[in-house]
Amino acid sequence: MERLLPRVLLFALAACLPLVLVLAPIGTFLVLSFFHMENSQIVPSFWLANYANFFRNWTYFGTFLGTLWLCAQVTAICMLLGYPIAWFVWRRSGALRYFLLLLTVLPLFMSYIVKLYTIRSVLGLNGLLNQALVGLGILGKPSLLFMFNQHAVLGTMAVLYLPFAILPIFLTLERIPANLVEASRDLGASPWSTFRYVVFPLALPGTIAGALFTFVLALGDFVTPQMVGGTTGFTFGRVIWSQFGLAYNWPFGAAMAAILLATALLIIALASYSASRQRI
Amino acid sequence: MLNRSERIADILAGLLTALVLLVLYAPVFISAIFSVVQVNDGRIMWETFSLQNYVSMWSNPSVIDALRNTAIVAVSAVAIASLLAVLLALYAEWPGAIFRRGIEIAIYLPFLLPPIVTGLSLLVSSAQLGISRGLATIIIGHTVFVLAVAYRLVLTRLQSMPRALVEASYDLGASRLQTFRFITLPYLASAIVTGAVLALTLSFDETLISVFLAGDRMTLPLRLWAMMRVGFSPEINALVTLVLLVSLVLAALVAARLRIGNSNPE
């Protein structure tokens, strides 16, 4: 063997960095979540008051449940729209298929904040929709009907996260061997039976994994609710964010982020379990 | 042979696809049009076409500053992440590696978790260590975020590398360093570049982690966010269009590279 030492040192350094830069910071904020504030100073302590506050105070716990419900709705919309689209693209062939796939994937590359801006410039008070409706005489004056309400948050999040739902469904559909579908057809199954008993079950684990990841993406979003929801779009991410800004209670914010982390980890674990049950 | 119900399903799904693509793309095109012409009462005034918004954007010092910060952060984070990705992939494939699973989880976590968790965990720990927020903290945040992508691509490529290549190199008397330099690294090169381009796209757009780590330094998405809160101006439309164009170029690069990777696996 040649000199082993430099290699081991280099590896040790490389292997330590993810631990130092990812796991240690997560550990740090978990520790902080047990501290508390006294005279706007963070005081080291070990108490569960932050967690107790969260569960006792409906303002926070209710927001948490409301956010879970919002994300469930976003995920449901993304699945209901994303599944037929992924299926449609999957059934095309050649250049058309590649082109459609490119079109559905391209929004993933576009800047998140830019997409938000463009949606606002359509729905907003001075947006195109209002201008057009006023111009056509349908509305007397620009309306705030399309923005700063819960529906706007839901719709905007669905538009933002739909491409994230389409791609995993398409990728699982694509892994289904063509001869399975052909065999089903040769044996006399109708197109609906083929879909119901061959395509759908085979793609199910991947579809569920895609849905769960869409849920996690929506769960962590704190900019969309602010930008299109205004005061009505008060989600859990925004509550946490405000503890690190104006409210200035880092330990309490850390405790709520720990709850967010636990929720996200649970969903990611479910997603990877579902993906591991994929038999193709 | 397509029967009737299948054809109907195809038509309905096709209509849905067309409608959704319209909803996804229409706002983008509208902003691009807003950046060069004026719009009154929903009617586009084509005769007002001008590139004035682009000119005034370039003379806005805060935009130029944000652009420079974004470039510094993206290039540094991608360079560090690519280097780390190669080292970590080599480590993962090294028989003597310990704690491999834990390290892989640490690599993938920032990509899978809500960005708010990554952002504030780095914020809290840098505050504890007394590091003030600025470009360096943003670079660290972006590095851990894009590392997953770079690592995944390099690792997949490394795992597909025939053992015989390395063994032949040793048999011919090459040292470990020479084997890495002349055999392994060239074999990994295309995966490293694809990973770097993908990482560049992610870093260029990253907002939700940066916002915790930026302090008073602004990257382009943060500047855009700040401008949006103030209100609308044709200048923002110009900047938005420019950002979209950069994203499109990067996406085209990735698509081209992945296509080459698929058709020519060497």
C-alpha cells in the first residue's frame, strides 16, 4: 500500500463537512428550542414551555392544523391535475412526447420568486385580469377578488407545485414495461381494465411518493402566503419566520420549526417507504 | 387500435394538458410583454414598444449589486459543492468508509427538508458562533442545498465505472494519484459538469434559505422580492424577463447535457 494517511485525512475532512454543516446546525436549533427569552435575551435552560405554549395556544396550533389542511388541498389539486397530464404525456411518442415533457418540466427551472411575481401581475389590483375585466365593462373598478384571500394562496401554490407533481408520476409511468400493457390488451382487457388493474397499481407507490413530496414543498413555503395571501394567508411557515423577525423570540420559533421538521421527516419517511414498495 | 373510450380519455387529458400549460406559461409571457410595451385597460399598445426599461434597470445600482452578489454566491457554492461531491462520492465507494449511511442522509436532508429548516438552522448556529451574516453564510447555505444534486450525479457515474479501468491503470504502474488524474476524473467529468449546471440553476433561484442568511446583503431573488413588496414598475418586468431568460439558458444546457448523457453512455 502507498501512503494511506493523506487519503484518510482527505476523506475524514470531506465526510465531516456534511455532518458539521447540516446535522450540527439542526442539532443547534433543536437545543435552542428548549431555551427561553428573558428581557429580550436568550437564556440557556431546559424547559418545555415553548412546546407547551404551542399546543396550548390556539393561534399557533390552529395555524399549524390550518396549514396542514391547506397543503393537503394543494397536494390533492396537484394530483388530480398532474396525473392525467403525466398519463397523457406518457402515452405520446417520439418528438411530441419529448417536447411535452420539456414543457411540463421547464417551470421547475424558472425562478420561484419570478413565477410569484408573474402570477401577481395577472391577478393583482392592477393586474391584467382586472384591467381586462374593467376594459370589457364587466367590472366597474378593479377588484381585489383574485388576490389576498385563501383561494388565491391555494391556487397560486397549486400552479407553483404542479410541475413537481407531474414529473415523478411521469417517471414511474415510464418505468412500466411496455409488454405488460400489451399483454393485458392481448388477453382481452379493455383500456379501462388495463389502466385499473395494470398501469395504476404499478405506478401507485411512485405516485404516492410524488404526492408526499409536493406536500412537503407546500408545507415549508412562507413567501407565497405572504405575497398573494396578505393578512389572510397566515401559514405556519410565516409564523415561524415572524419569530425570527419582528416577534423576535428565537427559542419559540425554533420549537415550532422543530415541529415542522418532525412533520416533514415523518412525511419523507412515508414517501421513501412508499417508493421502496415499487415493484418495477 | 384505439377504441372510443380510450380516444375520449386521450382528448380530455390532452385538453387538460393544454389548459394547464396555458395557465403555467401565460403569466410568464405577459410579464415579458409588459417589459417592452405599455398596457392600458388590458389592451396592449404595440406602438409604445421600447427597451427603455432594460436601460433603466442597468443604471439601478441596487440591481447591479444584487446581480454581482448572486454571481459570487452561485460560482463559489457550485465550486465548493462540486469538489465536495467528488470527494464524498469517492468516499462512499471506498471499502473502508464508515458511517456512510449517516453521511448520505446529511447530504440529502437540505434538499428534501423545507428550506426554512435549513435556513434557520444555519442562522441559529452562525449566531451562536458569532459569525455575522453576509455573503459567506449565503454561500454555505447554497452549498449544502445544491450538494445533494451534484453528489447524486457524480455517485451514479462513479458506480457505473468499470473496475477494469482502474485495475488496468494500476497494472500499468500508475500511482493512485495518476489513476485518479488520468482515469477516474475524466470518466466523472461529464457528470461533474452536468451537476454543476444543475446546481447553478438552483443557486441562481434560491430564495427561502438565503432570506435567513443574507443579513443586509441582497441576492437577485431577494432584491426582486423587496422590489415586489414596494409595488409594480415596468423596470421589475424587465428584470423578471432577464431572470427567466437566464433560467431558460441554464435549462437548455441541462437538457442538452442529459440528452448527450443518455445517447452516449460510453
